[in-house]
Amino acid sequence: MLGSIIGDVIGSVFEFNPVKTTSFPLFCEVSTFTDDTVLTIAVAKCILDDCEYVPTLKDFTLRYPGQGYGHHYYQWAISDNAHPYNSFGNGSAMRVSPVGFAFQSRSQVLVEAEKSAKITHNHPEGIKGSQAVALAVYMARQGESKGEIKHEINKVFGYDLSRTIEMIRPTYHFDVTCQGSVPEAIIAFLESSNYEDAIRLSISLGGDADTQACITGGIAEAFYKDIPSDIVEETRARLPEEFLTIIDRFRKKYLGL
């Protein structure tokens, strides 16, 4: 899941300042974690400590306010209401990578991805986006090829992964729906040659940069295994100690690192 968090931090400065190129600085003075990281960490904690999703996500949101949460999500998080709000936004997909890393079978991954999504994103597209990302992470972690991942995600979820980044980029725009951003984030991974390239391709679409790079980054980490140490160090320096503790516990338990 560290790959997801790195993608979020790098993408944070491009969310509302889109670029249509892969040539940009990975980090700058204002690069920071956003809601994508907060909720990815919350999901990881739930898995590590067998916590319930609803109170844990609400708790992390209240303790880390002002990180770019969606309006409907934030209203849910600060309320006493525990009911989902039928969202098909990409928030369900941005936080799910820990599921793909932690669970040991395809069926477990799909069930848990749905469970983590439907507390807020109970619309079919919101659940589908979460499951697609989690399954891609799982398959990548298992050593399956890009061709196998592409075929399976297309077959199970109906996402059109036949397009290329060059085809998508010219007319693509900010889109926070699962159906309008998850396939594109997966395509960025499929076209990449290494972890950094995956992040650059994802952000170069000029869309919801931090979230799409977060999604791409989780899959890319699972597939390539290796993330350059300087990128890891730059990201860790921008995270609270609580996040680093959870990341290290998660990586030790589920990745043996």
C-alpha cells in the first residue's frame, strides 16, 4: 500500500493543476498526503487490528481534517449516521489497495473489497471500482502478467482497457467517478515500464491526479515490487509518525519487509 500513498503525495500538487506530460518534478515544497492516504491508512489499520470500517474511517477523518475529502464523504464522516450514501465516486477505489495485499485468495479479496466500499460507496459502480483495483493488486502481487491482469479485469468488470494513454490524454479531464477514472488508472499501470513510470503516466492524464496515481501506484508496487529508495524516503518524510507505524506494521506482516 506504500505505492498508493506515494502516488497520492506526488499527485497532490496536480489535482487542481493538471499536466498533460510525463515531465514534471516528482516532489516540491507543497507535496503532501491527502484524504487518499488517510483512508488507505485507515483501511490498513482495520485489516491489521480487525477493526470495523465505519468507526475507524470516521475517527481518522476527524483527526486529520482538511485533507481534501469529498463533500458527501465528509458530511457522512462527521455525522452520527452510519448508512452509506450510494456513491460511485472513486473514493472506494483509492483506499482499497491494502485489501489486495493482505488477503490470500481471489474470493477473499473481492468480498473484502466490497465490504470496505459499501460502507459509503454502495452504488454498483462504487463497489465495482473497489473490487477491480483490489483484484488487480492481488493478481500483480501473485506474479500474474499484465496481459492476464488486463484480460481478467476486462472480463469480470467490463472496463475497456484496450485504449492507450496517448489516446486518452488529449480529451481527458477531471473525473471523480469510478467508471471515469479507475480504468484509466489501470491503463497507466499496464503501459508502464517501472513504478515511477506508472505514476508519471497516471498523472499525465490530467485528471484526478492524486487519486488516480494512488490507484495506479498500489498496483504498480504489487507488480514491480521495487520502489526507488529516494522516492520512498521523500514520501515518508511527509507523513505523520502514526501513519509510518501502520505502514511498517502492514509491510512486515503482509509483505515480509
